[in-house]
Amino acid sequence: MKKQPSVVITDAAPSPGDQLRSREIRYVTMMSARVACLIIGGVLVSVNAPWLPLWLTLCVIGMVLLPWMAVLIANDRSPKSKAERAADAAARERHQMSLTETTPDPVEPITIDAEIIDRDPKP
């Protein structure tokens, strides 16, 4: 097991590997709760518990909603810090400025006038 430092000396975000690991742990925890709902529902049916329809409804709701929530949470990343948002905004602004600077001024097209000369003169 990796020992975590007691003092953090940087404002850097956690590494992608650490973020992935924490999302995996949350996903497995939520899916374990789903399995627990299934097992509890089976036990409640076998012992014919009081208020069985209420408990089974709660277990079914847990089994249906937990996978959906687990996927949403597992695919979510941590929010960007103010510094990251400012850096992204500055990069977008630099990109917009470079696009406007490199756009050439519209050039007026050259028109060439020509006269039609009739080669066969008519009498």
C-alpha cells in the first residue's frame, strides 16, 4: 500500500491514475450496494418480512438506480480549479487573436474588360 504524504507542497491536481483509481473504488462500492439490495430482497422474500412490498420496492429502486448513478459518478472527473479555468480561457483568447491576426484583408477582385470584335463585317 502506497503511503500518502502528510504535507502537500503543490497545487497540482491528482494524477490521472489516482483519479481513475478513486472513480473505480466509487463504482465498485456502488455496485456492491446493488448486490446487497439483491441479496436483502431475496432474504426478505424468504422470511416473509412485515411490510414486504415496501422493502421490495426500495430494493428494486436501489437495483435500478444504483448502476445508472455508478456510471455517472465513475465517468465524472474532478472540477477544474480557478487556475485551470483561467489558463483555458487565456488559451482560447490567444487562439481567437491568432485567427483574427492571420486573416488577410479582403482583396478586391480584378476585373478584365474585353471588347467583342466581330471578325466578319456585314455589308
